[in-house]
Amino acid sequence: MNLNEKPKWQFWIDRGGTFTDIISKNSGGKGLHAGGNGVDRRLRFLESMTVNVIAGHRKIPPYGLSGGESGALGENYVIHSDESVTDLGTKGQIEVSENDLFVLKTPGGGGFGKNHLT
């Protein structure tokens, strides 16, 4: 690639609804102060390419502090155009094709403090 050329990304964001639909509701850990919610990001590919992912908190959840509960785990997977699913785990590389959908769900944050009302 010529250094003067701008890279051309061949995917579009597939939200399937309004902005609030991409928040992973109730994914934050419970506590006196609840952890923040994660986000559900979806990318639909317009052509074949290689995808690499390195992500954390896919096996061990974000921990809560001072009695707060852990947040939800994140997920990475591809829904292929034939509707089969490939889980990418914490790290992965995969060849995707046109119309494949990459799903990246970020983990929820850990809660803080014991909620004495529950």
C-alpha cells in the first residue's frame, strides 16, 4: 500500500436498532454502586478479510470491590453468513467472508460496596 493512500475499511456497524440497543443491560456488577454496563458491538463485513482480536475479561470477570459483585464476562464471536458461529475467546484470528457478523461484547464493570438493601 502506498503511504499516501488512506486505508479503506470494508465493514459497517450493524446495530440493529437504536443506540440504547447496544448497551448490554444489567452487565455491571451489583453493589452499593453498580458497575458500568458493557457494550454490544457488531460489525458486518462487506468483503473477505482476516480479523484478529485480543481482549480481556472473557474467562475471569471484572471483580467487584468491598463486597460488590463481579461484572459480566465479555464475548467475541463471529456469526457466519451460513448462520454457524465461531467463538474467538480471549485471543483469536479468523478469516471472515462477505456478510459475516463479528460480535464483540465488552464486559460489565465490577460493583463497589455491599448493598445493604438486598
